[in-house]
Amino acid sequence: VRMVESGGGPLQAGDSARLSCVAIGRSVSNYAIGWFRQAPGKQRELVASITPIGTTNYADSVKGRFTISRNNADNTLYLQMNSLKPEDTAVYYCYARNRENFLFWGQGTQVTVSS
């Protein structure tokens, strides 16, 4: 499975943006999928995840501002980001985890939020 992200770029504080990630090569409808991010000098952290049945989980830092969703028909994952803050600046990676707990990663997309 190849994961390909799009979206992001330079943004201002308070802006909204949507990241997309399409899975290519195999359906991920039965996979847990989600987004991590990594800021310079920091460890990669889980931002949000969604199970095959639609149960979501969010990092405390993004609750109420970010929304994760999936479209199984299009094999696509989304991350709607509202009220962006400079501390949201990071490279965002989408992933898919299969039943054997193997992770497929995207190449990452940069989100830069200026104050």
C-alpha cells in the first residue's frame, strides 16, 4: 500500500486547511488509519486516528479544532484543521495499519503556521 498526502503549505494563525491522503494499491477500508506529525526537534506524535468502523481518537492539543474522516469508497483519509496555531507547524504523515500491525506511511506534507 502506498500512501500519498496532499494539502498543507504556508498558513496564518486562525486559518483552516484540509489534508488528504489516498491509499494506492489496496483497499484500506479494514485498516486503522490516521495522522502523525513531527515538528523540528521533536518526536513524531499521533494527531488523530480512525478505526474501520469510524471510531476516532485525537491528541489533546487538537481536540475541538481538527476532524479526521475517511471515505472508504475513494480509499481516502482527510484531516480538517481549523483555528490553526503556530504550534501546529510540523510535517504531517498519514498512515494505515493492517491487522498484523504493519504500518504503511506517506511521505509527509509540510504545514507551516505563522503568527
